[in-house]
Amino acid sequence: MPESAFRVPPTHEIIMVPPPEHEGRHALLQQCIQVRIAVFVTEQGFPLEVEVDEHDPTATHWLLRLVPSLKPIGTIRAHKVENAGSSYYKLARLVVLKEYRHYKFGRNLVLALHDWAKNHVRSSGVIDFVKIVCHSQAVRADSDGAVAFYRKLGYEEEGDLFDEDGEPHQKMVVRLSLVE
């Protein structure tokens, strides 16, 4: 096995950023946004003006940070989309700082979002499944994109590639069963 397969991840935690009315939300949300800027803007070259959007103030955010330093190293967010009588959750803004990606923290963030979405819909009376949609980066000059990553988590491509913020993206959908 390669040496990297034996790397033990640093001590870390994934916390849910408090809801909008909570006094601690602003500082934690700013940490999420700073990690996103480090990856999407500085590393990948997306425009700063598209990074913070209308969903940030009300979306549910998770922050991945090292313990005990509390250094933020990753984040993900979700918001509910109501669409002509049906609804789904939109997974967005998943990032992990480059030097921590080999620890599979992105998977942990997505699974935390999945658990939250399942609990959220159960509390509203849904009993069969929860639908989650994301717009995955497709192949870029500097990476293979994230489509294969989402496939490993049960997502399937839906539709054709499309442009989002100047880069090719693929709509990915998963339906998570609520039956245990």
C-alpha cells in the first residue's frame, strides 16, 4: 500500500453553524466563507463576486475544523428548494483546503449533510426518501472534477453539462431512503 494510505487524519470536528437568529452564527459563517474563498477564488480562480450569494444568510452551513486549534479547513452548505409542489435540498459550496483533501474530509461533510437532510424531512412527516441535488464541477484543467466523488456517494448525473460561473458543471441527484 502507498505510504499515504496509512496517514491518520488530524483531530477534527464538524459543527453545524447556528441558525440565522443565533448570536454565534456570524463569526462561524465568516469562517465558512473564508475557506470557500481560499479554494474557489484563490486556488480555482472563480470570481469573488459570485462566491457569496443570496442563500448564505439562510442556508444551513457546516464547518470542518481542526481540534484543538479550531482552524477552519472545510465547509458545505444546504438549503431547501420548493419547486411546483415538490421539494429537494441543494448541496452547495463543498470545499476542503488542498492540504487536507487526502483525508477524505469531503465525504464526511457530505454524510453530515445527508444525515441532517434525512432528519429534517422526517420531522416534516416525509416517510419515503429525501432528494438532494448538487451542481458538481466537471473536468477542469487542474483536476478531474467532482463527478466521480459524488458518484461514490450514490449520486447520479441528470441532464447535460452546463456552464456555471464560467466552468462546466453537472447536475447530480441522490434519493436517500428514509427506511432503515
